[in-house]
Amino acid sequence: MKLILQGHEERYLTETLALLFFPAAGFSAERDDGLQAVSRLEGRTAFTEITAHGKTAQAVDTAREDEPAEQSIARSFYKAGQALTGITPPWGTLTGIRPAKLVKRLLDSGLTEREAADRLLRDCFTSPDKTALCAGVLRSEQQALAQLNPSAVSLYLGIPFCPSRCSYCSFVSHSVEKEGRFIPAYVEALKEEVEQTMKALDKISVPVQSIYMGGGTPTTLSAEQLREVLGIFSRYLDPKTLSEFTVEAGRPDTITQDKLEAILACGADRISVNTQTTDDETLRRVGRTHSADDFFAAYELVRRYPFRVINVDLIAGLPQEPVEAFCKSLKDTIALRPENLTVHSLSLKRAARLEYKDMDRSRQGSNDIVEMLSFTSAATKEAGYQPYYLYRQRNTLGNLENVGYALPDTQGLYNVYIMGEYQSIVAMGAGGVSKVVGLPGGKIERVFHNKYYHEYIRDKEKMRRNRETLITLLQRARSF
Ligand code: SF4
């Protein structure tokens, strides 16, 4: 899309809004792909003209005196996009990652839920359903926050290997077939990091409230390797402060009895079995090496063990998957009664092999995903699940949301604490990003590990320096 700005510099905002209506768009001033948008600001009034393949729509909007002028840029862009494409993105012009924070601000200012919904509909064209979703999340989040220990940390361990690479994958993960021979060296480096980090936290008496082992696919490790890494915690952890310990087993084709026994023996009480869909054709299309039956068998196996919580992940908007197939996956999953259910909207970052242009074109700009998420909202509610955490990512189809649902009293604490930046996170493994919250001035500091596993294995010195920085930051946060 040729994007021309006049009288303002709100490039990020206008690009994000353009992606709502044209998800395949790339942006530059010279581009000639039949798409053009002109966004002009004069005083508090914004004009937008969008042209797509010979059709043009225009819109104008004026900001009220009590709001920033940028609101008019967003609203005029939205109105022109809607008039041209007929699409009504349900979040309106709200583009932030955590929309529930905005709703919280409105409720804290004394508005009722109804008044907050009216305000967001007026200012941002946000549908009342989405405001209600945010309000539901905030209510459920309160239960998780009642258990928060702000002086404790959460730990994250990353395993960047998977049995195969899914076509939509936007993480740094490597297929076991090609790079599995490096897993033993990775496990050694991770063991050292876990040991040293736990020692350092112990020394400054910082307790651990939750642990999350994710990936990639942690169960690409053998039972023995899982025991070696996770077993380190038992020497340092105080069971009285640890509230939750999750292992994201992930791909059903990696889950075996001996690995489950190892995970359980090391103290984990929450486990994820992720199928993303129960449609075999979609599973094949996106390069996952398991069938729906493999998922059902893995779930049944996991259920035989006394995990407190099982989570299942699904994705709305997988390439060429019809709305009916997604709805069936959701119904299949709800029938299993996992305590937690997480529904993501497909997000494609640059690292994904699959680009929008390779996707089913009929999906681009359609309301399919909106339908999938509306169905999710109704079906989970009917089945007794509550939404308890919510976030959005850029490059998610339609700028839609990812939502964690939970049966009563089973909210995933790690998800709430980390997503809401309520607690510091100490991340270990390649690509880990630690975050220290509660610093003077409300500042948040991040510490980045090497992104790729081979750099991580090699560069022990960086790991040591990161640990030192992290400990200093945690001490500073504590003394504040
Ligand atoms: S299982 Fe997850 S991390 Fe692994 S390749 Fe698929 S999307 Fe990526």
C-alpha cells in the first residue's frame, strides 16, 4: 500500500489500521499494488481517502476538545476502510496489546460497565461485546491477583525444538529432524543456567511463585533430560511459595508415559496438550506431524495422571480452515473438559514460512475469524468457562485477540502475572527475555538472552553477565 501522510506522522497507527482491512498489505511511499491511502490532519480534523483496485472511499472526522487530535486520524481511517471493504473490525480503532487495561482505567474512574462500553463505542467504535469481554477478564483476573506475591518472581524456561516446523510458526524453533543432535548440548547449557540462577535467587532470598516451561516443544526432550533440568528446582524451591508449575508438553506426538512421570515427579501441576485444531486436513496442511486421534489419545493419557490443570491451545484462522472445522475443534475440546482452554487468533510474523499472500485469499478481509471468536465466546460461556487473560499481537488477523479461558478457580497464574506485568519474570534458555517490574518510577527493565540456541550454548559469558544484571535489578526493585 502506498501510504501518504499529510500534516502528521502517525505511521504506526495508520499502518495498523490499514492491516485491519488489508491484512496482506506491505507499506512504502512508492509501492504500486493497487492500494493507496492518504491520511491528512488539519487542526483537529482528519481526512482519509483509501483506494483499492479502482474503488475509492473517503471519510472525515473531528476530534473533540477533550481528546487528542490523533483520535480523528484513527476514526476517519476506520470509517473509510469500513466503507470501502464492508468489514467492521470489532475492536474498532483500539490497537493496543492490552485492551483490558483501558477498560480498567474507565471502570476505575467510576464508570459502570455499560457506560464504559458506550464510551468505547463512541470514541473508538469498539463493539460492546469486546468491552464485555475485557470486563469479564478483569473480574476473573482479580481472583488470580488475590494470590499474587509481588516480591516473588516467575520463571520461564524455553526449549526451542519441535518435532517439525508448523507453516504458521512465528517463534524461533528448530525441527528435531534437522537439528535434534544439538539438544544434549542445549540441555547441558540450560542445566547450568538453571542451577546458577536458582543459586543467585536463593542468595538474595527471592521466592519463586510460578514456573513455566515452554517452547518450542519441551517434550522433545527425553524423560531423562526433563528430569535432569526440572529436577534442579527441587533443591532450591520452597513448596510453600510455589503456586503453579506448568510444562507445555505441546505437540501430542511427543507425549509419552515416561515423560509425564518425569514431569510429575519434578513437581509440575499444570500441563498443556496443544492440538490447535482437531481437523486432520488442516493439521496436515500446516505441517503438524500428528492427527486428531493422536491428540485425543495423548489427552486421555495425560488425564490418567494427577495434574491439577490441563490446558489445550487452539488457533482460530488457520490457513484455509473453514469456520465449521474450527467450531468443531472447539466443541471437541470442550467435551474433554480441560480446566483451561486458550484460543489464539492466527498471527503471522516475518519469521513464518507461510505469508499472507500464500493463504487462502478468500480469508483475507473476511469475517471468518470474527465468527470463530464469537462462537468461542458463546460456547465457552455456556460450558462454564470464564475468560481470564487477554492480549493482542500485531499481525494477528483482524487485530483480534488471544484469550485464556478457565473453569472456576483454575486460572493460569503465570499468564495473568506476566501478561499484566504484575510480577518480574526470570527467563532462561535461548531467546529468553527477563523483565523486572516495580522499579523506581514504575519502570520496567528487560534483559535479553541470545536468540538462537547455538549462540546460547556457546556464549556462557553473556549468560553470566545477564544474570548479574538481573540480580541487581531485582534487588533494586525490592529496595524501592
Ligand atoms: S509447535 Fe509451536 S513452536 Fe513448534 S513449530 Fe509449531 S507453532 Fe512453532
